[in-house]
Amino acid sequence: MQPQAQPEQAFFRIADACRYLGMGRTKLHNLAETDADFPRKIRISPRCVGWTKGQLDTWLESKRQAVEGVK
């Protein structure tokens, strides 16, 4: 029997987003508060916030394109 593939995570809480983006909590917080291009947090409950994978991927792609446009 083959192991089932894990579904791709669609919602990243803060710790998950940090791992996915490769940055610490402080940097993530600073980006969320000061970078107008960074996606807005989704508030699930008063103590649960995060981002969708699509939001983070779109932001990463815009950063990649910006760097390639400079070259």
C-alpha cells in the first residue's frame, strides 16, 4: 500500500509562515506592519491570524520579478 500524499497546506499561521518564507517572527511582524505590498493578515479568531499560501506565493513572486527587473 502506498502512503497517501499530504494535502498542500492552504493556511499558514505565524510560525508556519515564518518557516515557509524563511524568516523570523520579528521580520514577519515588521513586514506585515510596514510593507504595503505584504499581504494583509486574515483573522480567523481573536487569537488566530495567518495568510493563505496563495497570498504568500503572490508576494514572493512579485519580489522575484522586482529583483529580475533590476538586472
